[in-house]
Amino acid sequence: MGHSTVVERGRRWQMPLGIIMVLLLLGGWFFPPLGYFMVFCMVMAMGIGMVKGRHWCDWMCPRGSFWDLFLVRFSRNVVVPGFYRSVPFRLLWLCILMAMLTINIVPVWGDLYLMGKPFVLVLTLTTVIGLVLGVIYHPRIWCMFCPMGTMANWLGQGKKPLTIDKGCIKCGICEKVCRMQINPGAYREEGQVKHGDCLKCAYCVESCPQKALSFKSPERLAA
């Protein structure tokens, strides 16, 4: 399957998934069991992460699709400070959200209807934070420290790496189209972009004027 086909398929799914995100967020306050969808997203993000890294976060995550479709229209789209990607900051958010879930689930434990509400609460809080920071910085800033994305990052280290050959002229086009603000050109000498936050979206592959980027292994390229 060509990279353009992969990118186009993802873009086709962004609209329905973005709409699903809005419906889940609003509907969850009237029907709390919808909050369990977050559990599904957690399992999928980590499960796919073990095989393909953060591929789930590309277009399969409803919130990621929402950021790309709607938030991009209002964002300043500037460089995100490295602080937001740091391990301590990521761990802080992981602890905060786990604490929130625990504190709110314990009082309603055993009530399957109400146990969905803490997930809706977390979804609402994180979406508001993502919206505010997304307008100030970049549409995908939440993805840079999202606990689910962080787990997929750690579980998927080295999985399906982006290959970069010597044809790269470090023009910077790939960095401009990367929604996670990764610069593949900086990895030219290493031959592979093993950055754990790569979404495997192929936007950079599609945009490279030198055709120097690929998700094929160096061995397959040489064959």
C-alpha cells in the first residue's frame, strides 16, 4: 500500500471520528457508560503501541482526529516548549489522571452505570486542557504528554521506525508537516528516526521532495 493511500485513508476517517469525540464528550454527561469508551482507547493505544508505536494516535484516536480537524483552525501553531515533552511532566499527568479516576471511582464502585462517570470527567478535563494549550501553542500539544500516548511511546520504542537515506538534503519540509514537531532530517546520519512520539502517519514521507523517507527497513530498501 502506497504512503499516499495510507495518508488519504487516515484523513477520510478524521471527520467521523472527530464527530464521535464530540458526541462522547457531550453524551457522557447524560449517559455515563459512554465513558467506558476511554478504556477501549487505552487498550487500543497500548496494544497497537506494542506493535506499531503510536500509530493509534495518528487518526484512530477520536480526540487526535478532533484536534487535526477543528482545533487546527484556531491554533497559533508555534513550537511547543520541550518542557511539555519531558518525562517528569508526562509522569506528573499520568499520576494526576490515575488519582482522579481512583478518587472518583471508589465511591461508586460496583455501580456499572455510575462508574462510567469518572472517565467522562477525565475526558472532559483533558479535552479542555488540550483545547486551551492547543490554541496557545499547537493543535497536537496534548498528544505530546497524553498518558495513553506516553504509554504507547514507551511500549513501542523502536517499532516500525521511519527510515531516512542519504538523499535527505535537510530542507526541513518534513519537520513542517510533522504534527508532533519531530525533525526527521536530524536523524539522517543514523538512518532511522526512532523518536517514540512518531505517529507513523507518513505525512513526512508523502511531502519529502527527495523521496528520502520510508517506513521500509534498510534491508528491504536495498533489496
